[in-house]
Amino acid sequence: MARIRSVHPEQWVDDQFVTSSPLARLVAIGVRNFADDNGVFEWKPIKLKMLILPADNCDMVNLLDELVTTRQVFRYTVDGKEYGIIRNFCKYQSPKKPKAYHPLPSVPMGDGFPTSTEPVPNQYGKPSAEGEGEGKGVSPISPYEGEREGKSKYAFARKIVKLTKGDLEGWRTSYRNILNLEAALESRDAWLSENPGRQKNWFASTSSWLANKDAEAAANAPAPPDPDAEARRAAREAEKRRKEDEEIARVTRMHEEIEKRELERAIRECGQIPTEDD
């Protein structure tokens, strides 16, 4: 059942959100309308395409995969059925009478993804026991679980630039032409440290900076070896020799024709026809 959902201002500067493509960001917002109050939705790309982007020529499978790559949603399976759960959903959505219709993942994911194994408070901060609450549901509403003070783990952490393993590997995949991503991030962190005015939205600006460096590296990269280059070179040489041979044959025929005409003219002028004795 579709629900009215809010969009928090922090959404627009969320690290994972800003690095996604425009259509993926639209899907990230639209899928909330079709998730239960745990932020869980059925993983049905064709149905979601008709619900969110019915008139757009796009591949919903790829867009959902992009949201998984940027850790905006988590894909999981329960009893053979596939579901997706939205990161930070319970942090920003506060339904008055929360209802959950789909099972939560049993494996703790952290980073804003609730699980079915946690004792959780409801939207008023009061503990709820398993199965309690209004409406039919397979589990109670889970709280925002993740980026609490001191709990985050970083795979890359400097003065300004701090990246989780997912973010770091996501950038490594997106900017594969940068051979030493960590060195580039060190350089960026040093620059940000010297420019306090550029530190507020460091994630978005650093992503843009890396994209430019990746494009430069791709443009300056040597062309990959061409396995057919030698065959094409040999073919060009053969064609060149064929044309040269044709030109030599043409010039030879032309000279023979000229010599023949000159001999006939000389015979006519002398009025003599050479014999075999001549």
C-alpha cells in the first residue's frame, strides 16, 4: 500500500545520495512510498518501474543495483522472497501508527539498517515487545541503528576525509582509472585541511574532484594493445603493393603503345615495310 512520506533536508547532502545518478536518487525517494513502516519493500523491479518511473526509458534493475552499491538500500531474501530495506528510514520517518508488513533481515547490517534481532523502541521512544503494536505485521518498528557517535568504523580516516569500507570500495569502482585512490585522498584531505570553507560538503566536492581526476587519467592512459593491429598493417601493405604493381603495369602498357605508334608512323613516312631480312 502506498504511503505519504517526508523528505528530510539532510537527504540532499547525504554522502551516498549525492554520489548516485539522478534517476537513482529519484528512485531512492520514490521507493519510500511503497515501503512499510520499517522501510522494507518487495524487490520487484518491474512493479517498481511502473509505480515510480512509468514513462521513463530506464532499467530499474540497474537503478536498484546502484542504490545497493551506494548502500542506500540493502537487498535480502526471506523464505525465498526478495526484499529491500531503506537505510535511515526509521531515523527520518515517524508514522503515528506504524505498521510493518514484511520481514526484516536477520543479519545485523548496522549503518542505518534495522534487523529483526534487536529489541526496539517505537516512535515515542518506548520499548516494544516482539509482535506488539497496532495493526498486523511481522515485526515491530525498528529504530535507526547505525551512525551513532563513536560507533562508525572507517576504512580510510584522515583529518577531514573519512570513508567507510563501502564508500571507499564504491569510489574505487567508480574511479578505476585512479591507480592509487588512497594517495589521491591523502592529497585531497591535505587540501581540505588548508581550505576550511570547503570542508562542509567535503564528500560531494571530493567525489566531483575524483571524477575529474578519473577523466584526466582515462584521457592520458595509453591505448590498450590491439591484437588485430598487425593484421591490419599487413593488409595495408599488401594493398599498397597491389596498387603499385597496377600502376607499373599501366605505365608499361602506355609506353609500349607509344612505341608501337611511333614505329608505325616512321614506316608510313618512309613508305617502306620492313621484311624479315631487314
